[in-house]
Amino acid sequence: MKHRRLASTLGYLLFALAFCSSCETKVVKYHPMLGGLPGSESNTPVVRSDNYVDPTLVAPDKLVVEDPVTKKKTLTAKTGRHLMGHIYNALAANDKETFVNQILSTQTKQDCAERNVEPGACFDELVRRKDDVVALFNAMPAGEYTPGVYVSNLGPKAERIQVEGLGAKDLTWTGIDIVMEKGNWKLRWFVGR
């Protein structure tokens, strides 16, 4: 009985060793920060998976698509930076309609309705305070990817992108609250001190 148990255990051990010796370890993806820069070195070879597609990457010509017949614009904002560009462009073009229909969040429009204020008044306020908007956007030119800018979660599908420290010293508005609606970021409103 003892010999049979020993033989069985030895058989399992030999099977496990044979199985494990045929196992292969392969790095599927290893792409550290700055790993793709020319001349960068790493103890582990940089391996990029070709299957991953970043959902926030949008070709510049796809951020604003205009229907040739109706001239209606469709905006895409997969990042806070995209949304900032849309806000800036709407202000520069004095495009209140696009701002209200595609940039302003549903929650902000509901707040306006509760206060008996037209959502277009939000656009008018930003036009009046355009210098504050431009100063904020200059302080965080890459949006949420700007060094010294912090992103905090405000709840489901809501974030705050805010400049802190010395970068916020002379700013009236230090950040923006954004809300994800139907796959695009929309403006909740600007944040002050």
C-alpha cells in the first residue's frame, strides 16, 4: 500500500515537472511611462500590444464634424482637454447655439430651468468673463494631462479638473467640473476658490 502511494505521488510529480517544463512565459504588454522615447532604456524590453486602442484618441478633424447640408455641428469630447477646446472655440466664434446644445451639461440646463434662467445666459456669462476662462485654460493647456493639475472624482461620471498650488495663485476660476453624457464630456460649470 505504501509503495503504491509513493509510486502514485512520484507519477504526479513527474507529470507536473513535464507539464511545467513546457510552459512559456511571454510578456504581452510592457510599456512604462517614457518607454517609447528615443534613447530610453529599460531592464525589461518595451513591448506594446497592437490590439489596444485608446478610446480618448480622436483625430483632430473628427472633434468637430459639420453636416454639409444642414451645417449642424457635432462635437466629440472624449477628454476634458477636448471639452476645453470646444468651449474656447464657441466663445471665439460667439456660437451660443452650439454651446447650449452640445457643450453645456443636462444638469446645468436643469439648474437653469429651476432658477427660471435661459441656458444661453451661461454662455453670456462666459463671454463676459472670457479673460477668466482664457487664464484658466492657459494654466492647464493640456487639460487633465497638464502637470500640476489634479483630477478628482465628484461622483458617477463626474470629475473636477483643477489647477492647484502656485499655478492657481492669480486665477479667479481654478478648475472646471465636467460630466460624462452619452460618451462625451459636457460642462457642468467652472470652479472658483
